[in-house]
Amino acid sequence: MPTSCPGESLTTTVIANSWQEPNFVEGPTAESPAVTNCEVLGFNPTLSVEPVVEASTAATELPAGVGVDVRIPQEEGLERLNLLATSDLKEAVVTLPVGMTVSPSAATGLGVCTDGPEPHRPGGEIALMSAETVECPASSKVGSVEVVTPLLKEHLKGSVYLAQQGNLAGDGSNPFGSLFALYLVAEDSGALIKLAGKVELNESTGQLTARFGENPKTGFFLPQLPFSELKMRIFGGPHAPLVTPPSCGTFTTTSRFTPWDGNAPSEPDGSFTIASGCNGGGFAPTFTAGTANNQAGRFSSFSTTFSRNDGEQDLGGITVNTPPGLLGMLSKVTLCGETQANEGTCGAASEIGETMAVVGPGSEPYVVKGGHVYLTGSYNGHPFGLSIVVPTIAGPFTFTGEHGGPGKEVVRASIAVNRKTGALTITSNPLPSILEGVPLDIRTVNVNINREGFTFNPTNCEPLAVTGTITSTHGASSAVSSHFEAANCGTLPFKPSFSASTQGNGRINGKGASLIVKVAQKTGEANIRSVHLSLPKKLPARLTTLQKACTEATFAKNPALCPAASIVGTAVAHTPVLPVPLEGPGYFVSHGGAKFPELIFVLQGDGVTIELAGETSINSKKGVTSSTFNTVPDAPITAFEARLPEQANSALATTTDKGLCAKKTLPMPTTITGQNGAQVTQTTQIAVTGCPKKHKTAKGKGKKAAASSHRRAR
């Protein structure tokens, strides 16, 4: 008899046909009394769960299957002893312990089984609603099953298949509409059982719950068939669908088995112990970075790779500091807009590279290729940013990213520019760690900036380094460094042109003296590292202006807060790196008694700010003012012009009240040093401009007239 008591009579129906009328016709029905006394039935299931791994013993964070053994004792000889049967199982819910999660490594070569609509279509389907043979592909088989039942002499044996993802367009998705589901198929002696089970994931922890019970498509629960044992084994191996917990200890699987008799569910549990691989989860990531071609000044792709080992804390984020001079041609790229950058919909005009990730535990993790890197505008308070779009398609499954939507995850990063050296600092947002309940277990990340004609090497061949800090999801951090050194800097030409001029048509009159300096270079040359100037005696620093210099603290806080009297000039620099020139004011900045005030130009353009600092020194005995710009960024500058005008707070004075027109030029010893060590030493003749033209004297005219008259007389 059934083990459920719905309170209704049992109906037996006969359907028959005749030789003359072969169509089946529903015949008579018979009513039997309702089943009663379900409350007295017994139901005492037990549960055993053990991880299935390749190794001899289970260790932490290994790809794993799982062995599940459910036993429901059945009474023997019911008809002889007049005993009651054990209640049949209506619904089974099994929850694995926290930490035992889906393994991304399983995606390699993985297939799924579909459930097509009726009538059954051949090819890769289970056909849940029919008695047809199962045709699930071998790649979707993830385990085996064996059922012992008192109804049959032989055991029912079969397989466990992974179902197609739900909520997808078209036919074949699993009946629960869930990300994961299982199909259990067992048969023998002409009996065929097909069951669908939903797999639920906790989206925060990844904890797994398998639920075999009501099928939404049919409304049916598990069939009322007795069994004494069900053994299900999910395969282990490097592509096993699960991963063991990340720490050692005893782990308990819980369950809820609901009987058909209407009595309270039974909740047996089963535990297993992991005592191997208990390393405490350290964090010692590896890091490499560099250009494919290290020829100084040449364009080359730039690649960064960082990794962690199994058993270590998960990767959380990274900050990368590039060496000075390793830059990109921002002027050649269309910056992606903020909305598109966040949604992962930037266009090809903004793409500068590609990315690849390796995820999952064990010796054969899953490789995620096809990611894209896009250059964006201002992000997180810095002039530029990155939108890194990574596909979230693993094998037959499409995941919805936390940022980006179905099939992709977007990781943003900011790009800061060092105000003194021009070096870049790229800081990523936190890396994704779990998607729809599947921990990503990121092992390796590679970002390759490979847009043609974008990234180029420094022109300085000193040993440098790409440095950074890698953080874990648990708050640990590790400082990393990768050697970087450009080559063949000595082969680069270095022939900058340098000129200067000053207004010479006035006296002091409270406005001091002026100076205009111009520098130009051709593309392909070594960049300038430093410039040293020794001003002529007739153009000394103006002490009254030096006394009005902006304080170091105020300048560091914000140059805009400096007093107007400390602004002594302007400068503009043209670079192919940016679409606009860098330009801005020059300030005298004091350092207390530490040294003479510096002349610092604050150049801005396209969100970038560069501080070009020149140290001032005055030789009181010789009366010579020198200025040295020691830290010029290693960046190509095609033209540079600095103007120190005549004004009430001029940077320079003149030692003569008669102006500078008496001399056509003023000598200024100049030394320009390249980033490759080459030097150009010259005496720059400061041209004196604005002087009145000389007129011919009357005396001279008289002599010429007399000579002409004399010639005529002769």
C-alpha cells in the first residue's frame, strides 16, 4: 500500500482497446478505501558523506567529488510477520558544509544534459517526461548512482548528469530555472528512474544545497518506492566539480528527509575530517612585469602578471608603480566614458590591451581568456582609469558579474601620474571573489597592454623596477618588485636646441628684467634629464621677489593658495603623449633656511599635473645666479617655453639703469644632460630684444653731403 494518507479513496482505472477499435478507451473505475494510520509508520534514515579526491587522503583546497550514502532501513518479511513498511522518501535536502564549494577547475571540457520538450528530440537529452533511453553526452556525466530496493532482485545502477543552466533562451534548460541542477538516472530489470535535483548556492559563502523533491514542470515529488540504500558518488580528479574546505577540521553535512507519511522530517547528518594541508593560509604572491622589447624609446607591449599558490589567501587587488619613462601615448586613444566603462561597453577606439585569468584549485585550473582593457577618463580622483572587462563564461555556464551583467565582470582601476617624475601608479578596485555563489579562487592574473604604438620605453637605461603591492581578500599585503631595464640608450641621438632672450629697452622702474627660454627636440631622441643655467651678472635673481616666495607647506597643500607675488612666470610644454600641451604658472617656493627658494612650474593639461622644479643658488662673490632643473621627467617634449616677464614681482633684476640694449647678447653657460647620460654644453647667447633702432646722425649726413658736393665740383 502507499505510505501517504491524503484522506481520499484510491481509484483504480482500466484502459483497454479492442481488435476492431485499436484506440485505447478509458474503461470502468473502482474505488478503494482511503489509506489510514500513516502516523504509525517508521522512518529512520541515516547519512554518510565523504569527499572524493585523487590523493590518498583529503587535504584542504583540493578538487574533490563527494560520496553520499543514504540508508533507510526496510523491514524484511512484511507479509509473514504482518509488519508495517517503512515510509517512502518524498523529498531529500542535503547541505554540504561551509567551505566545500563549486570548483572553477571543473569547467574544462565540461558538458551539460538538456531536457527537450515533448516529443523527445534525439541528441544530448534526458527526456524526463518519457520512458525513452537517456542520451546525455558523456561530458555531462559527473557521477554514478546505485539504488538498493526490496522490490527488485538486482540493484538499480546509473549515472549522475549535470543539467543545462536554467533561465536561458530556447529549449533544454533545467526544470528549476537554476544555475546548477543534477539529473539522476538509474535502471535495471526493465525499471528506469529519472529524477531532477536542484542545486542551490549561497551567493555570499558558496555553500551548496542539493534538493531532490518536487519537480516544477510536473508537480511530482519523489516516487513512492521503497529503497534501503542510495549511494551517489560525484567523481573526483583534477576537474572534479567541488573543492574541499580551505582549512582543517571536522565538517558536517546536514540534511532534511521528508517522508510521504506526513510525519515530521528526519534530519540526520554526516561528518568528515580534513587533517592535511593545514598551512594556515599564508600569502606570498609572485609578480613579473616588463616590456616585450626593451629597446630604449621604442614602442612595445607591456605585460604584468601576478599569481598565488594553492592554499594561500585569495588575491584581492593590486597597485602597480611603473618606472619613470614607461608611458603610453594617451593622445592616440579615445577615452571611454564613465557610464560605458562601468557597464563594460567601451568601444575598440578605447581598447589598449587584453587580460587573462587562471581560476580554480589543483593541477589543472581553468583558463579564462578573451578579456579586454580599455582606457578611460578621470577615475577615483585621478586623471585616467581603466575598465577591465573579463568574460564570465566558464564551459557551458554563463555567470552574471557583480559589475557588468550577464557574461562579464568589470574591474575598474585608477591611473595616477607622479607630479615630479611622470611615473604612473595603477590601483585596481577589489578583484571579484565569488560570482553567483561560485568562489573564483583566482590563481593568476595577466594584463597585457599591447595596443600598437601606445606603450613606449624610457630613454634612461639605469636599472629600474616595476614595483607594487598585492593584497589578499583577508587583508594581507605583499610588496612586490620586478627588475626593469631599457637597453641601448647610447644609440639614441641627443641634439636639443636651446635659446634665450630678454627685453633690453628699459630700466628697473620697479619691473625688473625678463627672460624667455625655449627648448626643442626632435622625436626619437633621448629625453632631457636636467638643465643647468648660469645667468649673466646683469640678470641676477631679484631678492625682493625671493622674499615673497610661497611657503613649502602652503605649496604642498595647494599651489593655488600661494600669494600672487610668488608667481613669477609661466611655462608651456608640448608633448606627443597628451592631446593638449601642459602649461601653467611658475612659483618661487621657500624652504625656510634649508636652501634658496626654488622656481617651480606647475604644468597642467588633460588632467595631468607636472611640477618642474629648479633649484636656485646665488654666488655672492661672483654675483652669478644659477638655476638647475635636476628632475625633468623622462618624457618626450617637442617644444618647451618658459617666460619670466618684467613685472612688479619679477624673478630677475638688472644691474644697470640704462637697460641691456648696449649689448646685443648676454652669455649664459648652459649644460643640458640627456636621460641616456649624453650632454650638450654651450654658452647660450641671450638675445636682447625690444631695443630701439639706431638712427644716422646729422653730422654723418653733413659729411656725406660735402663729399657729394666735392665729387660734383671735380
